[in-house]
Amino acid sequence: MSNIFKIRKSFLWIVLIANGLLFVLLQLDKGSMRIGLPGKAQELPVLATIEPFSLTSHRSDKFSSGQLLGSTWIANFIFTRCPNQCPAMTARFATLQNVLPDKIKLVSFSVDPNYDTPDVLRSYAAKFGADPKRWFFLTGDRETLQRVRADFKLGQSEDPSLHSLRFALVDDKSRVRGYYDSENPDSLKQLLREVRRLAKDHE
């Protein structure tokens, strides 16, 4: 029991620290978030294009990339057995869910599909209060997930622990418009500015 308690306590601290970091940067940046930002989304480069895919969501539904067309979304790559970095990344996604408009979607792709079944992902999503209408945890066959990772240009290692720690900003036409270091407050502030600008220009 003591080991389980230690694991749970460590997990809680990871989540609290991750959310604390993002809360601080939100406070520093909330002025610009209120008044909006100048410039057009066209200033953001097109860094990659995500080809159509079909996977399975944490609700056990078939999920296709077509469901994201017309929406601005943020993607990351995680796996539920990851002890430290993935819970921190997911906690930051949870904070983004709470501060960004509902029209902005969040997509977490599993890099460990053999273990991360829909049931496992559903339990993991519940820990972070994921809204099933706008935050999707996706799994499926390894070949499709590897192809999606290749489209994102975020690495294709067979070792789940070597997945990227960056967030990717994707526009309403499935084009990657920015990459952001999930552990860097300045990079996350940039993401907050650019995701709002991109969504505004697509209204």
C-alpha cells in the first residue's frame, strides 16, 4: 500500500506543478488574451499537412480526421504508462481546455496502442476532467499511428518513452502551423497567443 500511496502522491505533485506553471504564464499573459492580438494567421508558416486518418476514441467510437475539419486544434502524443512527462503534458492540456474557447479542440494520440485501449484511455481522460466533446484521446493500429506521427514530423520511434514533448497547433484545414515546447513557459505563452489568433482568423 505504501508504494501505491507514493505513486499517487508523485502523480498529484506532477499535475499540481504542471498546472501551476501554466497558471502563472496565463496570469502574465492575460492582458493580451483579453484584448486580442494584431496580425493575420497567414503569418504563421505551414509546417506540415496531416493526411486523413481513422482511429478509435477513448469513448470507443470510430474517430476520423474529418471530424476536426473546420476547427482549430492542438495535438500531443502521450501514453498512459508514462510516469512523469505525460501526466505533466496532460495536466497542461487540461488547463488549456479550461481557458480556451470551446471551439478549440484538443487531441491526444497514444504512442502505446497495444496497452492504451479505449477503456484505459477513458479512465486516464477522466483523471484530468477531459470534456469528451472537445478533447479526444485516440488509439488504434500502430501503423496508422506511426503514419500520423510521421505527418506531424514529431518522430516515429517504436519506444513510447521517446515520443515528442511538443504540442502542435493545427488549423481548420489539417495543416500544422506551429510547434511548442510543453515544458517551456515562453513557448506555451506563444501557443496561447497563436491558437487564439488562428481561431479568430477562421471565424
